[in-house]
Amino acid sequence: MRGWGEKLPCYKQIPSLLQILYVESERARISVMERLEGEDKWLESAYDKPEDAFLVSGNPISLKEVYAGTAGEVRPLD
């Protein structure tokens, strides 16, 4: 399987793709990349606190919700 570093540029070339989420499995951290409207530039935001929330298709979602039901507790980064 190719690494995220190799895949990300390929994903960003898909014209209809507006948002990319990278959900880490080893720790509670999500990176959200959003295409800037009318541009070929991306804005990246990182979330690592359980109360952090971001929008997916206009709907708010928190880290706590994303990691609910996983084996480990949602812990902020050290």
C-alpha cells in the first residue's frame, strides 16, 4: 500500500474532490484538507482534542464522535 504522502497529491488532482480527511489510527488526530473555492489551493486544519469539531458536507462532527467505539480512549496528543 502506498503511503499517504504519495496518495495525497493524486487525491488533490481529482477536480470534483472538495475535502479530504485523514483519520489517524494510532492516536486521536484528524487532518482536514479543503479545496479553496475557485482555486487549486488547499487549506489544511488539524484537530487533536476530543471536543474539537469540523464540518463534513456542512455537518459538524467532533473527534469524540469519530473515535467513539474504538478500542482506546480518545486522548489528546502528548
